Amino acid sequence: MTQATAAQSAKSLLQEYAAEVAKTPDEPGGAAGLAAARKAADAGVAGSNLDMIMRIPVTVKVVLGSATMPVANLTKLGRGAIIPLDRRVGEPVDVVVNGRVVARGEVVVVDEATSRFGISLTEVVGAAAPDKGA
């Protein structure tokens, strides 16, 4: 994905998120706040509304895979049980922000001393891509 496409995708996601969260106390629906956020995003200006949106915390999840099983099997799980996932070793994992897949990547070791790992992004998903559940 080119930098221009990635920038467009980020801009589109910002505009969608601004539509969901930009509300002003004096106007129902937040039309003024939304218009200002869109204008700032379109112009690339770091206005106060855009700064406010950029400080909003979002939940980021990395989905290694999923599994479906009957409740009977679920109740039999205990310490040391292994649940097979629908992904294979080496397949990209989904990066989900507030319930929407925004990227895919590979699991990498960040710090061996503290056993921390992270994700190296390999693909940024466009705004029109279908959502996957987290």
C-alpha cells in the first residue's frame, strides 16, 4: 500500500470516527463539531477539534484467531487445555480498533528480556473493507 493510499485510509477513518464522536453541547447532533473536524481533517490543519479527537482513547485488539465450540466442550476446559484456533502459524493477525479491522500484521518479539511481543503491520485495511468480529 502506498503512503498516499495509507494517508487516505487514515483520513477516511478519522472522518468516520469524527462523525461518531464530534458533538457540541449547544447543538443536537453536533453538526458544528463534525463540520469543523472534517474541515480540519481535509485541510490537514491541527485545529482544536482535531486535537481533541486525536486524544480520544480507542481500544486496540489483536486477534490471533477464533474458535467455535459447544457449551458442553467449553465447560470441560481446564488448566492446560488447548483450544485450536482458525488461523495457522505464520498467517497475519487482525488489528481491530473499536470493533473494526484496520490492519493486519505479524507477531514479533519486542523485548526478549521481559517476554513482550508486538505486531509488525504488513497491511493497512481500507475503510471500505468488510468488518470482522473481534
